[in-house]
Amino acid sequence: MTPTPHAQNHVILSAAKNPCISPYLRDLCATSATFAFFLCLFLAAPQNLHAQKSNGKVPGATTYNLTKELLAAAPKRFYGSPGHAAAEKFITSHFAPEEKDHRLEIDSFTASTPAGLQSLRNIIVKFPSAGPAKKDGIIVLGSHYETNYPLKDTAFVGANDGACTSALLIAFGEYFRAHPPVGYSVYLVFFDGEEAVKEWGPSDSLYGSRHLAAKWSQDGTLSKIKALILADMIGDKNLDIDQDANSDPKMVELLKLAAKNTGHASVISKDTTPIEDDTLPFHKRGVPVLDVIDYDYGPHDQKHSDGYHHTPEDTLDKISAQSLQTAADLFLELINLVNQR
């Protein structure tokens, strides 16, 4: 993914990232150890309350552990590599019941890239509506699973950029297996080929989503999609989710409402940067899309011009189970809100 060229990026840190204690309270803490203890508990309360409001239906710890397992099985997942095949095997191995019921689909295709023809595969897992409020339509939850091709000769593993969001979809699969959708059907899509092979552009990026959007347009699936919600880079310890200007405005409003309803309003940034991501091919075809992404990932200094994004420092220690829990809560509430429309 990349910000739309020439977009104005106004990154505003949330209050949760800038805790501040007044001089008055600091003096009181200094004069009484007991008061200091209870004051510290009070100051920590918003974070604890934030965690307590989590519905816990898709545990962040589960997603974090799945991320760790995926990185161990397939740290490098660029096209044509053994790790790319290992990532596919890792993902599909978690959906054996769906494969048995013919609800797991491998969308194989060949993409023409600056590095030649590449064999790519989108992985689609379908959870049909089970009622009682059975509805005719589909909610798509998506992520990409491969790693950046130009970084193939580095230590880049994409813990936040591809791994944790793929793990999140696997965790959602476990949830929907036990709790089938009661509104619209839910499809999980693990997109291949999101990353550019040489340089990001209309023909060198989003290979999997461009292919699937065209395919679903032809077979009628596209017209049944009520919302496509994408997870990208949402494991960041300092979670600060953009209001993507390339997403459907009504879906962005649903994101803010979902955040309010789940007690996570503080993680929604005022940043309205347009992001080019796997949502775009669907957005161009009229599908209501939402990119749930925290593009502001890591420090911005001489060493990190773009934070940890697309660097070997995008590692497991930079993400947190808490952020993944927050993301899961938001996605479940978004599904609930889409079903109510």
C-alpha cells in the first residue's frame, strides 16, 4: 500500500500516545507514596478500561500467536520463493473443515510483472449466512499475505505489513466456524500480489485484488458485496488508524461509530490521507470499501524516513496483542453495523 501521490499527510497523534501529568498532580505524588500508588492506578484507568470494553470474541493474544507462527513458518513470502508457498500452506492448513466442505477456494492466476510472469494465488474462505436473520449479500474481510519483492534480499519479514493481518483473518475463521454469520455471509480473502515488484504504479501493484475484482465482476459476485473491509498494518503498538480518503465516506463514518461503540474512539486518527491499497480495484467498481490501516508506523527520523514501513525493522516486537484485539473488536462491530444497514 502507499499514500496517493502528492497527498497532504497530516499525522496527528492521539491523546493516548501523549500522556501528560500536570505539575499539581506530580507534586501530590511526590508527597505521598500512598496517593502516588492510587493516582497511578487512576492514570492507567483509561487504558485498562479500553481493554475491559473489548468483547474478546477474537482474542488479540490468539492473533499475535498466529502471527508469530506464520513468521516462523514463512518469514519471507515474496513471489516465487519457498516462503511464499509455505505461507499459502500455513493459511490453508487452518481451514481444513472449509476445504472439506468446498468453501475454500484457491484463485490461481498468472500476473505479468517487471520481474516476468508470476504465479499468484488469492485464498478465499466462505462462511455462508446461517440466520436467523439470514440476508442475501456478502461482507468481505481482506488482507494481503506476501512480502515486498524489492526487499527479498534483506531481512524484511513484514510482521505488521501482511503477517499480523493474515493472522487476524485466520482468527476470524476460527470465530466464524464456531459462530456462523447471522446476517450477510462473510468471505475471508487473503490477497496475493498487493506489493509492487519494482515501483508502485497502476500496473505494478494490487495484482491479486485487481484480478479478483475483475473475476467477481464477471461472475456476479461483485454485485452481492455489501462491504469490503481491509486490514492493513493494524498491529502497530501505537495504534492510530487513518480515515482513508479513498474509502467510501459512509464506511469511514461506520468505522468511527464502531470505534465509539466499542470504546476504542481514541485509536481513530484525524489523518485523512488517501491510501492506495487492495480496496481500490473494488472501489472503482462501485463496492463500498473501507481500508482499516495505520500507515504512520514507527519513528520518522534520518534513519527511518517512512518509519518501520518496508524496512527490516518491521518485526514481531513492533506489534502488540492489544492492538490486534482492538482491530478485531472494530471489525466485529463493523460487521454488525453493516448488517443493520
